[in-house]
Amino acid sequence: MARIIVTPDERSDVVLLEERIYPVHLDNRVSSLQMIERLAWAVNDAEASEQLDAEEHEDSERQHGRPREDEGTQRRVAKDRVHA
């Protein structure tokens, strides 16, 4: 028996989908589409969770005085233009 497990990333202990799947689940169009739909929901939720975690990480770094990566790049480009 196969299992499908979807988590936001390998470090996460959050499980968004854990389902045993048998060949019968893929035997007909209706059950196949239902399986794909559940999988799509879980994958979309995982992506949203990863984006939220990244945004929270950025916010935390900004609160501690660390510029975002793109802010530092913009500063270097502006500095290079001044010195050119």
C-alpha cells in the first residue's frame, strides 16, 4: 500500500495530507479526480505556508536591523552609481 504525505518542507512537523492510496482509488475518473483535488489542495496549502514562513522570517530580520536581500542589492547598485 502506498502513502501520500504532503508537508510544507522536510523540517516541518505539520502534515497537510496523509493518505493511503490503493489502485482502486485511481481506477475510475471520479475517484482519480477526487484524489488529485485533495493533493492539489494540500500542495497549495504547503506553498502558502512556506511563503508565510518566509515573510515572517523577513519581518523578524527587519525588526533586528538586518536589511532584506533586495534592499542590500539596491544600496550597492546606488553606491556603485555614485562612485562611477
